[in-house]
Amino acid sequence: MTTTTTPPAAPAKARRRPVSDWWNRLSRVQQWGVLIPLVALVYLLPVLNPPLITTQPGYDFPIAMFEVSRYALVAIGLNIVVGQAGLLDLGYVGFFAIGAYVMALFTSPDSSLAKLPFLVVLPIAMVVTMIFGVILGTPTLRLRGDYLAIVTLGFGEIVRLLADNIDPLRGNRGFQGVGHPPGSKADGSPLFNNTDGIPWYWLCVTIIIVILFVVGNLERSRVGRAWVAIRDDEDAAEIMGVPTFKFKIWAFVGGAAVGGLSGALYAGQLGFVNNQKFDVVTSMLFLAAVILGGAGNKVGVLLGAIVVAYVPLRFQAIAEYKYLIFGLALIILMIFRPQGLLGARQRLLAYGRQAYQRLLGKGEQVSSDGSLASDNAGEKA
């Protein structure tokens, strides 16, 4: 009597995102245990000056790290508008410029306004840019798509032209001696100065961590879910009862606040502000960081900001071709990975994720756009 044996079933196709699956299975305490050493390493980067990633001798490495962190902060703010709420903002540099000018007007000796401490002006810069966010958003956020992009692009240019034509803003002459945070070294020299980028980098990274914590909680809140609904389908969200206009204003205001904060930090570190620093090209670089990294993904936009800010400083020989390189990179990305290097992934809220894992013994299915959807289709095939 012969017996036939059924060949063992082929093993299931390995998941394509083992790192993300591993991370989401960790408890909150375990995640913090991984993050704390990583954050410590990030803080130590300008001190260690690793040979493989250093920008010297062509560019001071601590200053380069501050530039990267500044772009990262800008990308986080722009990601609220573009990535979370799905509003195409081409004039984000306008908010960045407003924050820088507020810092200059209240701290520079060239200004006739009362002089205030740097740390006092930081929240003032955020409040002023939030007000401008409401002023811009109220009449324009009823527009969509290309129309909204054109209006926001015009806003960025209006801010620059006003700085050029309004005499108190000093046009091309600008403001010198912009204020900096308090503190001094052992020899009595200021701790925060234009030549030492380490304190500025530490300050900016600390602010980034705080902003990431706030934005992460917003994403998991009702506000974040409303932004995602608006981004995916604004008409459907409105039919389901989401007050879309109100939440779009909130997104604009939140993004403007972070943009103004980053502009104020930039003005303080540079010590000089004029109208030549806030052109359309700079705004396009901000947007490129978000699109390149992955709109809607906080880690993705940080990665995009690192690429956009670090690569020209690291490779000085190709710095003048950076716009061509980033343009080609974005074209290739749109063809092969339209959601960016790290696309947005919609997951359950924290408690819902835990309940899902307990019921089914596995992580929840990821909902996303582009290649993630095709990945799931490939796994089923």
C-alpha cells in the first residue's frame, strides 16, 4: 500500500516592513528604551564629528548640524499643513520670514521697537505667525488644489516684497545684531554666538522633540483624525459631519506657529535678517523635504529634511547643482514611490492597537496609499 504525502505548504511571504512591525509590537516602555540612546547619540553628533559624515573642512560641522535641525523643524511644521491636512502650501517661507522679522524687530539695535529678551520673543513670534495664518487661511482655505497652491505662493512673495518696500523693515539693509538666548562661557563670551553651532543645535533638537511630542498627540486625537479625513476626501469628511473649514484653519495655524518658531531661531543664529533670505526657491526646498521624505510621516519628513539640508553641505562640489539633483530625485520618486521614502501609515489608536493584538494575536493591518496598498495585494497573491 502506497501512501502519498502532501508537500508542506509554502511559507507565507515575509512581511516587507519587519522594522516597523517590530517597533509597533514593543510596549511604550520598550520604545522609550530604544529612543533614549538614539536621542543621546543625536545630541552628541556635533561633538563627536564622525569622520564619515563630517562636512569639514568645507563647512563647519556643528553649524551644518544646526542647518539640518532647522530644516527638520520647518519640515515638521509644513507636514502639518501638507502631510496631515492635505493642503498644498507653496508659500510656507512667508511664515518663516514673519518669525525671523519678529525676532529682528524686537531684539536688533537697528529696530526702533522696544528690546525684549530672546526667549520672550520666541512665543511672540509664534503668536504673530499664528495670527497671519488665520488672516491668510480665512479667505483662502475654501479653495482647493492648484488654486490654493497659487494663493499661498503669492502670500510668500507678498511677505518678501513688503519687507523690501516698507521702510521700517529695512529692505536689503536688514537688521544686524539680532538677539540670542542668554548664557555665557567660562571666559565671559556669549554661549550662543554665530560661530559655535553646538548650543544652537542642542536648542533646536530640544524644540524638535517637544514639537514631535505635541504633533504626535495631535495625530492620535480627534483633530488629527479630522485632518486625515480631510486629506483623504474632503467632501466625504464634510458629509460625515467633520467641520472641514475649522480644522483646515487649525492646520494652517499650527503649521504657521512652527514656521515662525523656526524663522526666529534662524534669525538668532545668523544674527542678520534681510529680504534676500526668503525667496520662492527656499519655499520649494521646504516642500521638497516633506515630499521627498513622505508627507504625513513625521520620521519621513525628518529624513527628507536631512537629505535636502545635509547633502549640499556634505558634498560641496555638487552644491550648486542641488536644485537639479533634487528635481530629478523628486521626478524619480513620483514615478516609483509616490508616497515618498517613508509614506504615511494609518494605524489604530494606541488602545485600539492593543485590543486588536489581544484579539487576533497579530498587529493591525496598515492602511496607506501607493506602494503599501500594492504590498498588501502582493502578499495576498
